[in-house]
Amino acid sequence: MPRPVVTFLSDFGAGSGYPAQMKGEVLRRLPEATLVDLSHDVAPFDVLGGALLLEACVPRFPDAAVHLAVVDPGVGTRRRPLCVVDPAGRRLVGPDNGLLTPFLGKGSAAFLLSDPGIVPRDPSPTFHGRDLFAPVAAWLAGGGSAERLGPRVGDPVTLDWSAPVRAADALVGRCLTADPFGNMTTSIRRADLEASTVSAVMIGERTVRLVATFGDADPGELVAIWGSSGRLEIAVREGSAEREHGLGRGAPVHLRLRDG
């Protein structure tokens, strides 16, 4: 049988020691697990940024992997701890604050982490990643069933993904987050185009080229590009759209469309 896989995502910082403590809790319970870091450098408290990283990374793993995600400004409060199972059978554990939104679509299920025979009692109020989510992730990766963790939750918290708005011959979206290169991920997905094609991309009052690869842009040029996650990105070749052009979360993006 393949070795169980557990992935980790947090805003703890790669050098903080907190990720290692979560991994240690998994390995104490499941020594044969393969552990993979998605990222521990999510901006502090940036739930949306963490959700977008999960959206990009989780589908690249085997469906049987378990994903532990913690970007949790409300740790220790009454916010619920969850396990989410998506239609493909992917399992994610984390806080009920919108972080798991990409996997809460039609056909998904969310379960409250509450069974006292499985879920640790009295976890540290400031470190649920280590004391609550890591033990549950290890149990799931070792063969546990999500349905045993607790009752089904019918109203998990979801983020406002700000789906683009279609207006006549335009699709209007916005910038969501920047990657480490300063490329801005937007709310526009390639699938949103349906049967239309893009005739122009506007960032505020500026019209920019839509290119297929970074190599098609001139050095320093501001361009639009379809990123590997299927979302439109605004980027500068060998530069930073975020820093050099002052783009940030909420900056408007307009696509001019033509049919066919």
C-alpha cells in the first residue's frame, strides 16, 4: 500500500518551530507518514491568501492525502474545527473561518471535530494546529473515516470569492493576492470566459497585453497571463506588479470580450 501523505499549510513562518511541532505530533501517531509542506509563509492572518494556496496545491496531490491548514485569527474562540471532504474524497482539516472554501462546493461535506474518542480534549487555546488538527490529520491518514469525527455541519463559513461580473462585452474582476514574485492573482478564471475570447485587458485605466508566457513579455512590461492554477494573473516580467505598479487586493481588472 502507498504511504499515507499529510500536507501542511500555515501562517506560522517556516523558521518559527511551530510547523515542526505539528509534524512531530503526526509522526508520533503515524511514523510511516510522508509529510509535505505546502507553505508556512502565508501572510499573518491572511485567510484568503491561504485559501488560494490550497486551491492551487491540494489538487496536485493524491486524493487520499490529508491536508492540515491553519490560518486562524480566531484560535481559541468559539469558531468550529472542521474536517471537509470534497467530491473527489480529498480531506482537509482546519478552522471554520473560510480557509477551506475552495473545497466547500456542491457535493462536499463538513464534519465537526468533536468525538471525544478521537479528537483530543482541552487542546492548547493558542495552538490548535499542534494539539487538535495534527492528531486528527494523523488519524485520518491512518485510515480513519471523516464521518466518525462528529456531526455534519450544514453551514460552514465560506469566503466571498468575488466572482467576476459579466457586463455586456466585458468581464469585471479584481486582484485577490500577490505571490512571492509580486504577480497578482485575480478573481477571473479561464472557465469564466465560456465561449468568449479576450480582446483586451485593462488594469484601471491601463490596457495591457495578454501573453501566453513570461518570455513573450518585454523585460519590465506589465502584462496579463493565465496562471497555472487557471486564474488570470497580472505580472511584470522580471519585476513585481504589486510593488512597481501599486497593485493590491481589490484592484479592478476588466476583460473586453468577443464571442467565438
